[in-house]
Amino acid sequence: MKRLPQTEFIALMAMLAATVAFSIDAMLPALPQIGLDLTPLNLNRAQLIITSFVFGMGVGTLFTGPLSDAFGRKPVMVGGAIVYILACVIAWRAQSLEVMLFARVVQGLGAAGPRVVAMALVRDLYSGREMARIMSFVMLVFSIVPALAPTVGHYIILGFGWRGIFGAFVVFAAAVLTWLLARQPETLTPENRRPMRVTSIIAAVREMFMHHTARLSILVQTLTFGMLFTVISSTQQVFDQTFGKGEQFHLWFGGIAICASSASVINARLVVRLGMRAIIKAMYTAQIFLTLMLIAVTLFDGPYWLSFGAYVIWVLGNFFQAGLSIGNLNALAMEEMGHIAGLAASVIAAVATVGAVIIAAPVALMFDGTPMPMAYAALVCAGLALWLTTKIKRPGEA
């Protein structure tokens, strides 16, 4: 099978995967202006622009993997990109928050194609250590996007207003789609394709939730994503309204993202020696400690420098915890699901993502000018996640 030069292939896969991060993080600086324009009587509702996209992506994730197995990788990625671009146009023209939220859900559905299928495409061409090496480079490039996206969004808003961000999404998606069509051959030959059956998806969901370790790993991952999406949804408001750092938000967020990107490297070095569950439990224990610290500092009205420092450290802790736990939780959930690996990956991503939105959206709407709603929600989620992690068993354990 003809392959792209490896450097070009890694760059293309990274850009496909980065569609999701760009679509979320570039929106963050725009939320105040969108709130004033589309929902001036309830500015908190603007945060639903983040969770609505995540919800659409979560639902789409359940189907894009099986669709790509049935019709090939490129048709599903092309179809997803077209849906994504059309949704961006609708969002760009939206005159009400309801239309905006509908467009963002559809945009998330479209983004699910590149999110899932890019990983399947890598697996078609590489395996074992070579696949792991390719994926490490893809994720390294991918991790840069959350650091840069808010700054890109900030300057687009300065030059073109918040609607210009959706134009940037269209340009980005169209450029990557053109690159894909022009350079990347189809990797799943017709004889290797499998018909999509809804019954197979239902059976995979049933099997995973009947399996003790897989079920608990998915639940813990849902809580982890819930904490992460809660922070992403509300953190712009906290930086702006609580600490008066709205103009510098993109720089602070970028710095936090860069620091947190080291988590995957640290995990790779520690996981063989310490084990997945030990790292996961350590992260939730640390998260509980940091959250209690933030709550105490906020309740006792500490000095500005202490309150702001505690919040920045807490956000960094959330991102760092996600980087050190999500991959390990995926591995635990998939450990005995090799016979349905593709479907299992879709089920895990879909259930955890949609479940996280159910947690994050109500918490984001509770924003009261302080980080306290986020902190209380994180304390509950981290406590439950730590308890559930102690119940996870590896194969052969009693």
C-alpha cells in the first residue's frame, strides 16, 4: 500500500486530530462577546457553546468508527469535514443562541469524523512500537494546539469580530480536507470492510457495561472529562470577572496548556514502573487536595495574589490530571476488549464524552462570579473517581 512520507503523514494526522481542540479552545476568548450579542439577559448561557460542541462530538463518536469500517476511512472523514464546514457557516450567520447551539452540536458531529477515523487510519498503516512512535509524535503536535488556539482566537476577534472565528474554522477544515484528498490514499481496502450493524453497536455497549473493569473505567473517565469540560467552559469567565485578567486570558491559558502537555511524557516514563491504577489514584488524590486548597482560599477571602495563584495551580492540576489518567483509563477499559477493539474505543469515547457534558453543562450555568461551583463539582467528581478506581481489578485479580 502506498504511503505518504512519514513526516507528512504525522503532520496530516495531527491536523485532523487538532480540529477538535481548535474548535473548542479558539472559542474561549469569544464567549463574552457572543454572550452580549446572543444572550445578553443571561451571559452564563454562552458557556453552552462549548458543551454543545462536545455533546455533538460525543454522539458522533459512537458511529464514525463503525461507519469508517463499512465505507472506508476517507469517505467518512470527507463527510465529517463537509458537515463541520456547513455547521460553521450556520454558526457564523446565527442571530440567536438557539441557532448557535444547534450549529455547534452539528459541528461536533462533523468533528467526530477526523477525531476517530484519523486514529484508525494510523492503525491501518502501522502497528506495535511503530504505531506507538507515530502516535507519540501526533499527540506532541496535537498538544500544541490548546496552547495556541486561544491566542489565535483572540487576534481573530480583534481583527474580524467573534464571527470571524467560524471563518477560520472553515479555512482550517477546508485546507486539511484538501490536503487529505490530494495526498492520502485510502487505507481500508474493500475486501477488508465490514458492514455497519446497529445490533453490533448495542451488543458492544452491553458487553462493556457488563464487564466490571470496563464499566468502572468508563465511569471514572466520565468523571474526569466532566471535571475537564467544566473547567474549560467556565475558566474564561473566572479569569475575566473574578480576577480581571480577561485581556490576558489567552496567554495564561496557553501557558497552562504548555505546562500540562508534559503529562503524557511523564506518564510514559512512570506507567511501566508504577502501574496505571497507582498513577490514576495519585492524580485524584492530588486533585482533591488542590480543590480543598482552592475552596479554603476562596472561602476565607485570601489576598488577590494567593487567590489567583491557587486558581491557576488548580486549573493546571485539572489539565495535568487528565493527561495522566485518561490514557491509562482507556487502556484499562480496553484490556479485555481486543475482540471488539474498534467498537469498544467508540463506545468508551462516546459514553464518557456525553456523560461529561451532563456533568459540565449544569455546573457551568451555576457560575456566580467565583470558581466555587467548579471547585465543589470537582471535589465530588474527584472523590467518586478515587473511590471507583480502588474497585478496578486487573485480569486474574480477585
